[in-house]
Amino acid sequence: MFRSIRFRLITAVGLLISIPCATLASQHHSGYARAMEDLRLARALLQRGNMGSSTDGSQDEVSLAISNIDGAMTEILKEAPGSAKEAENTPKFDMRIGWPDRLSLSFKLLDRAKLDCRQEKDTSRRNAELQARVFASIDDAHDRIRVAIDTVNFDYSARNVPTRND
């Protein structure tokens, strides 16, 4: 009987010690987890279900931004695989948001994802290299979305260039 009580006591102490350690392990890359949420939402906002891919194989700015976001997400998942289980969950947002608003919201989400990556607590060299790769992908996506926003907001009637109809 004394043996079973000692066994239960040791088991309980072991359980109490392991729970906080497991929690700390999951929070080890909390900055990257928040960045993944932002990147997933930015990617979902950029996806256009009603427009097919171009027939000549070229990509527009938005599809290039999506591929850059995918690259950043892949880099993060290499280091913080705990976010992979949430990767299948597509973020929900209001589908009635207009295309220019979706572009600017995804632009802001990329800024927030970059800030979340900066707030990662790990200061190792490996983490610095990972941040550099993630920042490069986010910056490329950021630039592509900026061009897409400028293209959407371009006032074609303000040009002083003759067209075929002039």
C-alpha cells in the first residue's frame, strides 16, 4: 500500500512539472505563431475565387504576393512546426469586402506579421537567419501588394496620353 501511494505521489509530481514545461514549449515561438495567423489571413484576403489563372502562364502581382506569403509561412513552419496543425484552418472574413479594401487590409497584416516576427524572444543565430528569410519574403509580398494597390487606384482618365478612341 505504501508503494502505491508513493507511486501516485511521484506520478502527480511528474504531471505537475510536465504541464508547465509543455506550455512553455508551445509558447517558445509565440511571435511566429501570431505571425502565421496574420499571414494566413493576408493570404486568404488575396485569394480570388472568381478569377482564373492567366492562359499564358504569367503571374500578376497578387499571385506573386501569395507565393511570397507561402514562402514566409513555409520558413516559419520549418522552425515552429506547432503552427502546422492550424495551417489547414482557413481564416474567416467578410466576403463583401471590396477588392481595394482587401488589398490594403492584407498590406497591413503583412506589417503586423513582420512586427510579430520581430518580437520573437529567441535571439540565437539560427533564429536571426530565419527572421532574415521571413522578412525577405514578407518584404517581397509587401512590394507586390503595393504595386497592386497602386494599379487598382490608378486614375486612367487623368492620363494625358491619347488612346485608340481619341
